[in-house]
Amino acid sequence: MTDTKTSVFKKFPRTFWVANTIELFERFAWYGFFMLFANYLTRSTEVGGLEFSQSQKGIIMGVGTGILYFLPVITGAIADKWGYKRVLLLSFVIYASAFILIPLFNTFTGVFLVYLYLAVGAALFKPVVSATIAKTTNDETSSIGFGIFYMMVNIGSFMGPLLTLAFKGASYDLVFYISAAIISLNFILILFYNEPKHEVKDEPFADTLLTIGKNILTVFSDMKFVVFLVIVSGFWTMYLQLFFTLPVFIEQWVDTSNMVHYFSQHVPFIVENYSNGQQLDPEFLTNFDAMFIVLFQVMISGFIMRWKALSVMVSGFIVSTIGLSLTMITQNPVFILAFMFVFAVGEMTSSPKITEYIGNIAPADKKALYMGYSFIPLFIGNILAGIVSGPVYEKVSDLVSFAEKEAANQGFQMQESLSQTEQINSLATHMNMTHRELVDYLWINYHPSNIWMVIAAIGGLAAFSLLIYNKFFINTKTENQLS
């Protein structure tokens, strides 16, 4: 058995391993900043944040990241035209320069534009590295090849925040500079990258764009497929709150002082690197999701691999929705971690099956075309996630908004010249409370945990809609294969 596995590994060319290592560093750099990005945009200036409103955060993260997942329609064609290696180099240049530029701006417009620039770099990267893995594997090696690829994605997404969080206390700027340094390692790796054989199109780029437009019309004229993409967008809208909303929710409302006390006695390294001495870094907690995936994805995948895609997806939608919703009904971090594990199980169950389901419902002669548009739900999901984590969260759960309302009720004028934290502390002093007592008072009187209902409604609607979709849009023969 071991000899068989070893022989399979030997069949991968060098470029396969180079591409996987490039992916590891890219995910390392991306999640190193992205897991921290929501709080960087909204935290008080005295701790290095920009004090943007939740709505501004939602626009930057939702629109910017959404565009990242739409552009590969075009950037994939650019890579086929110009060559994989050139496009990879261009993406690394944009990545590194964007990471360096982001901390130089502190206005909404400036940060938004630089983030869009970063999204272009990521959009150039994504289709090239995926295509490289596909073209350096065959029918015999593709399954284990993409398994290795997704393992690299998960390891990078787990390790990135652990490194950058350790330096966040010194300066948020270091978070972006570390990501720039990590992505720059790929300038060395690209020297060992041999471009895999692929069809180079000699047609004018305008004709390539015209073909892309025709493909889009073909795909979106299939209402059955469009409806499915919209339903799955609901799942991603719910899922993305892990990055868009949960870190902010923990930062504003959750008291982790007991955990800090425990770790200070038993694992002081965590307190020294992932806390401010009083509260754990919120992103340290949310990063447990990536750890659960690294530890359990192989086991979960093996358990569900013989299950029908529809049954697995619906179950995964429901389980992940329950898990993520429950993380936002409590101020207890231990419960949050437990519920996050539930969410991770649902994520590991449903996410891999989405692509499989698309392959099943696509017309036999258009499977490759349809699979190429499997990113559309992530595009829509990011846009909608930005709305949920932006104006919706600002109205339903935002500590700063509630403090402003309470100040108005108290007839207390908070000075605009003060930082966000100083304003809240001044209100606490006016009400003869500590900062923590004021937070608990606002929790009881303004019910910020109600955000869980929004998340549960979105995820629940996606799961229910998928069942209805399968009943009315899928023919009997296909249904027997999927359900």
C-alpha cells in the first residue's frame, strides 16, 4: 500500500510541487492579513485600526473580494494568451506592492482602491495555479493531486494568521509587510516553474473577450443553473461571516479574560503572542476553524465520499448554519469554539460537494464550461456578505452604534476628537461603569446577539431552497443520482 502511494507521488512532475508550494505561500500571505482585516478596518485608532464604520468595512471587503472571484473569467483568458509564468510574475508584483501600499492609506477611498488593486493580483493568480495543477496531473493522479493542493490551501490559511497575529501588537503595519515578504518568496520559486503545455490562442484579445461574453450568455441563459448558483450564493453569504463579522463580534462583545488567565498559567506562549494581556486576539479564536479543517478534512471526506452530493450539501448547509449562528448568541468564548467546530464540520461536508454537484447537473457537452463558472456563487456571496456584515451588522449588533444611541439617551455628548475606545470609556465613566460593565449593559439592553437570526435565516433558506430546487428543477433520472 505504501509502495503504491510512493509510486504515485513520483509521477508528479517538478512543476506540480512548485505550484503547490507557491499556493502555500500565497494562501499564507492572503489569510495572514485577511483574517485580521475586518478588525483592522473598524478598530480604534489607538490600537492601530482605522475606525471605519461597519458599512464601510462591508463595502471594502464585500465588493473588493467579490470582484476577485469574478475577474478570473477574464484573467484566465489573459493567462492563456500571455503565458502562465508571465501572469504569475505579474500577480506577485501586484500582491507584494499592494501589501506594502495598504498601510500607507487611512481613508476609505484610498484603502478601497488599494484593496481592489490587490484583488486584481489575486484574480490573476487563482486561475493559473489551478490550471497548473490540472495540467500536471492525469486521470490516475488527479484525485490525490488536488487533495495535496487543498491541503496546501488549508495549511496556509491556518499558519498565516498565527504568524501575523504574533506581530500585530507591535504594529498593524507589520501584518501587511509580513504578507508582502511571504508572497515575495514566490519570486524565487518561479525560477523553478516550468510552464505546463497548454493551448496558446493566436486570436486577437478582443476576439477572446467576445468568446468570454458568448460563454457568459450561454451559461446565464440556463435558468436551472442560474437558480442553483443563486442558492449556493446563500451558503457562501453565511459562510463568509466567519471572516467579515465573527472577528468583529468577538472583539466588541466577548470577554476572553478567563481564557487569558488559564493560558497564562498553562500555555504562556499564547498569552504573550495572541493577546493584549487582558483579552485574546479575536482572530486567534476564529483561526480554530482552519485548524479543525487541517485536522479533520481527510477523515470527513473519507466518511462522506460515497454519499450523494445533494444529501451531503443540504446536511452541510444546515450544520454549518447552526454552528456559525450559535457562535453569535453568547459572550462565552468556550461555547464559541465548540460551535465553531460544528460549523467546521458543516463546511468540510458541504463545500467540496458543491463543485461535484455542478458537474452532475451540467449538460454533458458543456461540463468544462459550467465548471469554469463555479466561482460565481463566491462572487455573489461576497457582495451579499458585505451587506450583512456592513449596514445590517451596524444596525443589529454594532457596539459603537449602540454606544452612540445610549449616549443620546443619556443626554451625553461624546467628543469627536477622541478615539473610538476613548469615547466609549467616557460614556462608561459618565454612567459610573467600567468598560466591561458598559459592554454587558449594552448587551442586555440592545440585544446584539440578534445577528444570529440573520445568519440562520440566510443559511436555512439556502438549505431549504436546495431541496425545493432538486424537487422541481432536476429530472427524475438525475435526481436519483444526486439525492
